[in-house]
Amino acid sequence: MTRPQNAVTSTAADPSTVGQETDGPLLSSHQDVPPTLSGSDRRSAGIVAGDLLRQYSLLFLLIGSIAVYSTWSKTSGAFPTTANFQNVSANQSVLAVLTLGLLIPMVSGNLDLSIGSTAGLASIASAAIFSHQHVPLLIGVLFGIAVGAFVGLLNGLIVTVFSIDPFIVTLGTASVILGAVDWYTKGLAIVQGIPKNLLEFGSSNQPLFPGC
């Protein structure tokens, strides 16, 4: 018996060949592929670099400024000297101490806008008690420290007891202190009666308290 000419023949397809193209070479599963950074990895690296630049930008600027003025022909003869760095450090010592005090509220997420005014009030208080009461050096210095500590304590109590934003509290305190200092001094500096050791402190090698 012969098979009809129009009969349809079918063959079973091999499952391993389904969906594969045979025109080009096939890649083996164990072939090495060069590693590449994904888009998320690039964004993560950019975020880390941006955070580092934002956190240490002032440090990078300081290092760059020192490098520029130390190598510039017009300033290289006087800038990178021990005497110059001592002079700069002495002039910025008060600012450095105030900055250390400002770190305490900043660590807790707050900001003290009255720290400069408080330092000015403390210095005026010490100068006034030296000039008018002629107290010993140690007493005058401790009095100024006590005045500054009282202002800080007052700011802290107002913020914690009345739950007022420290930005507003310290801004108001600074305004009150500036007004009080201007009213008391009438815009004049207090220079009479201040101990010589205190006036020369920081500008000479003499200790603040004799015998120390």
C-alpha cells in the first residue's frame, strides 16, 4: 500500500533547539563577561563623592589656600613662616574657642545664634568689674565666665521648658544682649583698670596668671 502524495508528514521538534537561532555563533554559559557598573552603582558613587565634598569642603579650601599662598611668588616669602602662622593663630584664637562651644548645640541638631553676643557680654562684664571694682585677675575672669554661663543656661531653660525653637530664642537673646551692651557702654570701649597680664594675654609669652 502506497502513501498518498498529499499526506502531511510531521517531525518531532527537539526541545533544546526551540527558540535558538542557528545563523550566528552561540555564546556558552561559562563565557567571561567584563564587569560593568550599573546605573545605581554610578549614582551611589556620585552621592558618596558629593557627601564627602560637602562635609570637607572647608578643609579642602583651607588646604588649597595654604598651598596657593605658599607657592605664589608674591607671598611665598612671608606666608609660610612660623611667625606668620603664630600671628594668624593668635588673631583667630577667640573665634576658635567660640566655634568649639558652638559644636555642642549643633551636635544635638540645634543652633545658637547668640554665642558671639554672649562672648561680647562676658568680656564687657569682666572689663567693667575690673575697671569699677578693681577686683583681682582671677575674680574678674571667673565673673565673665559666669555671665556667659548664665546666658547659656537661660537659653537652654527657655528652649526646654517652653518648647520654643532655639533659632528664635537665641536670635532674640542676641538682640537683647546687643542692646544692653550698647546701652551700658554707650559705644565706648572700657580700657581703664584692666590688668596688664590680661591685655597682653595671647600676644606675648607671658602667662595669664603670674607664677603659673
